[in-house]
Amino acid sequence: MICDKCGEKEANVHLTKIVNGEKNEIYLCENCASQSNEFSFGTDHNFTFQNLLAGILSPAINNESSQNNLLNNKVVCNKCNSSYQEFSQKGLFGCAECYDIFENKLESLMKRIHGNTEHSGKVPQRRGGRLKLKRKINDLRDQMQEAIAMENFEKAAILRDQIHEIDSEMEGEVNGEH
Amino acid sequence: MENIDYSSHLFSEAGPEKDVIISSRIRLARNIEDISFPNKAKDSERKEIVEMTKQVIADQEKYQFNLLDLYEISDIDREILLEKHLISRDHAKRRVGKALFLNNKQDISIMVNEEDHFRIQVLSPGMDLDKLWKKANEIDDLLEENLDFAFSEKWGYLTACPTNVGTGLRASIMCHLPALNLTNRIDKVMGAISQLGLAVRGMYGEGSNPAGNIYQISNQITLGHSEEDIIDNLKSVNQQIVEQERKARQIMLNNEIDNLKDAIKRSFGVLKYAYTISSKEALQLLSDVKLGIDLGIINDLSADLISELLILIRPAHLKISEGRDLTNKELNIKRAEMIQEKI
Ligand SMILES: [Zn+2]
Ligand SMILES: [Zn+2]
């Protein structure tokens, strides 16, 4: 692998830095690495990553009471064995269940990285039916409120019926599954 | 196991906005629900994912993929894939269960067991994000037909790194901005871009003055916006950059035409006759010549050739072309030869 800075020598220093939530990987030769004071250096990947992520992660930790904090840091994902401390060092979750286990920490973390805490993009085609219906209901509710505000009660009633219809469809689905 | 096609077809096609935009890319991150992410998965689980992917791909007819086992292939082949931007640096590190599914045209690929189980990537020359999103979306559906992806109603598609969660979408554009750089406007433009939730970085080398004046611009935010909104945001910012760059080129043409012509033709001369050339110098001179082509100062050369050369002059490609390992000194000589063979 060739150095990112001089483009000449073999790169043997690997850096990961997070700038505004974007993860950047940088590879430098020893020479360029020692000359640069833009970053903090270390050949140990985790060490540098820990420092760089710390800026994002530590405020979330500090905001909580220390007792809570202690408790939370002891929680370990029962599927992959990751602790929150391990996550904050690596910057990586170990499995999908980690998202449930560390749920109470994620709200502020995601807010800091993305400025948002609610997915509004694509939904899986095959298994995302429920969420699609939920979104449809929210959409219809908005339209119903609008209709009521415009005193168009006839339209509001039609929308209400549509909402009920989807509601019962969703319930049927849940009952069918379990 | 298939062999790698070392030639580059991708840049032999014309793409929209090609005077400024070299290529565009869409990447989607996905994971299988019941298996730990690659950083925690066992060797056997990662291998199982490769097998599952193989099956899904065998069961459909629309797309043809070749499977490259990144543990089995040679170091030089891994470097080649990296230089072609087909795999990430992270993925180039040898580990059991890492694989790449690649189509013949090399514009669609699926990295298996990089940071996430799947990284679907599609790329095209020029500016073509809408078409790319359509294609990536289709391949995502195709995988999802037979695989259960990790997805939560609140967080969307779950990824190993929290910076990818939600859509798992990274859209990016590689652009050539020599005039913005020469007229000292680049920092201002870049500053404005980073205010808009986009990340800018040099393609080759760090800092605000990357080799070859080539920049990569991509979305940073993946959660809370739809894929279409993320892409539209990048597209509109990009349109402004294209306009700014063209404006800066026009200003240079109006005020500095003689100096500009002289500088570009000198760079062309060095590329044509140098005996040895470093990659940094080559990137800079190729940038000058590309600008010359786009401005009509150099007429008997195609800009696509320059884009192709950006990849062909990199070390692993030169070594493959020579058929043996090369020292730094030999690389610089071979690089000059390669350039002269093409232009
Ligand atoms: Zn260096
Ligand atoms: Zn876990």
C-alpha cells in the first residue's frame, strides 16, 4: 500500500479519523506520519480510533449520572459479547442486537452523528410491510387533520375509515404471525 | 475462482458532466440479521455468508458475477482491485471469508465481509447518481429476496459503524477541480460544502491540495433522510461545483490564455518525453493535460484516456504490466513508459 501523502513510499501507519461523523481512513509512510502534526499517531489501530471517537462518544457518557454510567458499561450484548466500552473503542457494533442492548445511549450518539434519530428511507421489500403500513397511516392521519382543519368532514370520515382498515390489517398480520 | 481482468473498460464510455466529474458511485451497507457483524463473526460464519451469497446469485439470471476469494488471491491482485477502487483498503487486508462479487464490466460489485456483511457498489463514469441508485436498489432487492437483513423500524438498516446506519447509503462523486485550485477558490468552495452535510477529501493525498486536483465529495448523513433526498442534495451541490469550476476556467481563459496554454503544453511535453516520473508528478501533469483537453487547448487526445491513466500508472498496475515486481526507481521509469505508450 502506498502512502496517501507523498504517494511514493510504502504506507505502514494506519489512521482512522472521524470528521463530522464521516470516517476517514488514512495510510501514511513513517516519514510523512512523523512530519504531520494534523493528527495524533500510533500504529495501533484501536488506540487512535479510541481517541478520535472519544470526542463523539464521551459527551454522551458524561451526560448520564455516574451510577447509571457504571451500570451501563457493565452491560454486555448476549449475542456477540460486546460491551459499550468495547464499542466506543472500536467504533463498531458487534451485531444487530447491540442496537437493542445499548439503546439508551444511541439517541444522543445518533443525534450527534446524523442530526436525526429516525429512519425515513428504504424499507426491506419482503419484510418491511408493517413499517410501510405504519407510514401510510401516519400519512393518512396528517391528511385527516388537514381535512378537519378545512372543515371537510366528509373527506375526514373517508380517511378515518381508511386508517381503520389498515389498522385492522396490521393487527391481523400480527395475530397471524404469532 | 475467476481471474481478474486487468484492463479498465469503465472509462472508455462518455458520461454526463465529464469535463468536471470523473465518476460517480453509490454504495449500500447491509447485514444479515442473525449473524454477528464481520468484526465479531467467526471464520465459519463469514464463510457461510459467502456461500449464501453465491447461492442467491446463482438463483437469478439478470446479473452475472464472478467470485473472487480475497483470501486466496495474490497480494498483487488485491492491490490491483484496490487501485481500481473496487475494494476498500480495509477489504484489501487478507482475512478468511472476505470475498468480492464482480460483474464483467466491473461497474457492479458486492464486497462480502468488509466492515459489514455486504457492501453493494455501483459506479459509472461522469455524473449519473439517479441511474446508479436504481441499479443498487435493484441488487439490494435481489439479495433481500433470499436473505433476512438486519433492520429496525427506528434505526433503519443496522450497520457495524453508527456512521452508516439508516439508509446505509454513501453516494459519492469524484471531480477534477484544477481551475478552482489555481484561482485559489477551492478552500471557500470546500468550506461551503462541508456546511451542507457533505464530506470532501482529496482522492490522492490529504489536505486541501491533493495530487491531480481530484476530490471526492460524499454524503455524511445516512439516517433520517430518504435515499432520494440524500442523492438530490449531493446532486444540487455538485451542480454548483461544476458551475463554479467552469466559471473559474472561463476566467482563466479570458485573462491568462497565453500563460495557460504555455503551462499546459509544457506539462504535455514532460509527460511525452520524461524518462522517469513519480506518481505525484504524473498526477499533476495529467491534471494539466486533462484541463487542456477539456478547454480545447489539446485536441488530439481523449479525456477518457487520462482517466484510464490515473489507474494504469499506479504501482500494482505497472508491476502487472511488466510481469514482475519493481523497485521504486524502476516503477518511475515504467510509469513514464506507460504514459508514452498511451498518449
Ligand atoms: Zn509518505
Ligand atoms: Zn451484539
